[in-house]
Amino acid sequence: MTKAREIHLSLSRRERQIMEVIYRLGEATAAEVLRGLTDPPGYSAVRALLRILEEKGHLTHVARGPRYVYRPTVARDKARRSALQRVVDTFFEGSTEQVIAALLDLSAPRLSDEELQRISQLIENTAKEGR
């Protein structure tokens, strides 16, 4: 298992929300995280969760004056891929075909002709590359 997969395995709902705020901002203080959360807990709870996320290996911090600025330890793209792989493995038995079928089933009514064309092109390009 890769480091990205290992450290992003078990996040609570609130931890995921905090990570989303930090990914969106690139880096953040506890006060900035608090402002970025919907229905936020108290400031002390956010600081405690940031410390826990750092202990779990999701975040690192640097001191800027009296404040800590938190940054993710894994790039968003790697974390996204890791999370997606877990979903594919857990709910679709590792089958990309099943995932695509489910996504198309959910999205079909909302997909424009242009989006369908881009999806077809992605599939065609992947087939040509022999992945």
C-alpha cells in the first residue's frame, strides 16, 4: 500500500471537511479553517482536530509568528486518486467498468452532447495508449 493510501484511510466526517478547506486554500490557520467550515465546532475543537490530523500524518505545520499554518502532506491529486481507488475497491470490486456504468447511470440525464463526446474521446485515447 502506498503512503498516500495508508495515511488517507480513516477520516471522520469533520476531518474530511477540514482537509477539504485546507486543500481548497492550499494552507490555513485554525481560524481560517474555522471560517471555511459549515456548522463549525468551536475554535478549540478545530485546533484539536488539526493536531489529530497532523498526528495521523495528513497535515504538517509551520509557525508564522504566534500562529501555526497547516498544509497537507499529500498533494490533492494523490489524495483524490487514493480515495477513488478505495471506493472502486470497496463498492465496485475493483471494476472500472462498473464504476463508469454507475456514473453514467447517475449522470446521463445531465450530460451534454459535448461532455459525452469528451468522455468518449478519453476512452478512445486510453484504448490507443494500451493502458
